[in-house]
Amino acid sequence: MIRIRVLKNAQAVPVGLRSGGHAGYDQSGFDIICSAVSVLEQNLANSVHALTDARFTCEIDEKTGTFLFQLIDQNDEKAGLLLASCLLGLEAVQEAYGNDYLTITDQEV
């Protein structure tokens, strides 16, 4: 199962996300849920880098399937919108395939 934690600041505003695990929907290389999550997360980092001036940290470990993205500039509106868009996509994957493969929870940072 992929576990996603939405990182929120003290004002409950999303400022990043952390994920880990594998969906187990299909074998490696054919798992459409893992693929969807990977594309959304990588697109988040690429989009924030290319389309904003926001500073952020991003760590990816392909072996363990872990991903960490956190905005350093938490007040950047464009970066916040891109993060919200990514979260919307992740929630759509969860709704389509269910909690057996993907869970999303909040974590205050």
C-alpha cells in the first residue's frame, strides 16, 4: 500500500507531502496506481521548479518507493496551487482504486 502524508503547517495549510510503499495492484512495471502516483509527484517537483521561484526540498528513493517534497517558501501562491493540484490528483486516484492501495492522511509539521 502507498501511504501519503500531506504535510501541513500550524495553520493547516498544505506545505508538502511524504509518501512511501508500493500499491501492490500489479507486478512492478505494470502497477498503474504506482505509476499514477509517481507521475503526479514527479510532476509536482518539476512544475514547482520550472514555473515558480519557490524554494523546496525533494528527495526520491526509487528502491524503497519513498518521496518527500516540502516547500521552504510556504507563502508562494503558485507553488501552493501546484501542490493543491497534485493533491487533487492523488485524491482522485484514491477514490478510483480505494484505500486498499492508497491512503492519504494529514501530518502537522
